[in-house]
Amino acid sequence: RAHTVERGVRIMLKSYDALILEELSYKPKVLVQWLLISTATCKVPTIAYNIPELNESIKNVDIGILVKAGDINTLANAIINFLENGRLRNKLGENAYKYVKLFNWDKSAEEFKKY
């Protein structure tokens, strides 16, 4: 049953062009990071406000677009630019996928054993 739900979610996410996060705060942070990783597995980049819960994950690895927090016009323009620029969409989607591939249980276990 869990695999069926997971498969359904992946099919749904693959139909997205982008994940748009328009909130000014996300608590707990781990939930929004899980959402970023989930969409990244489907090569879906993120467009969001530049807030502490997101800027570390998105900006540092170039998996999406960040705009000034609370500036709805800039957010709207970023979405339009993103949708009109296929090269940008593909680049950010590929970056998102490469980023999420860094996370796996085997690598994490090996790193943990070093300590």
C-alpha cells in the first residue's frame, strides 16, 4: 500500500513545472525540507521567498529561484520568467535531481561509521 501511495505522489509531482512556496515562514523546518527533497526527486525546482527555512537548501545548490521575502510582484515575475524559459527550467530541475541524489542511506551510514 505504501509503495502505491508513493508511486502516485511521484506521478503527480512529475507533472509539476515548479514548486511554488509563497509563505513567509515554515515550521517545522524539516517538513519544508522534506517537500523540497520530494519534488527534487522528480526534477521539479522550487520558486520561493528568500527566508531562512529555504535559502540554505535552494540558493546554495541552485535548485530553484529565491526572491525578496514578501515581494509578491517579484515572485510573480520570477514565476513568469521561469515558465517562459525552458532552458532555466531544465537546468534547475537537473540541479535539483543531482542534489537529491546526494542523500541516500548507504552514504549516510558510511559517513556515520567514520565517527
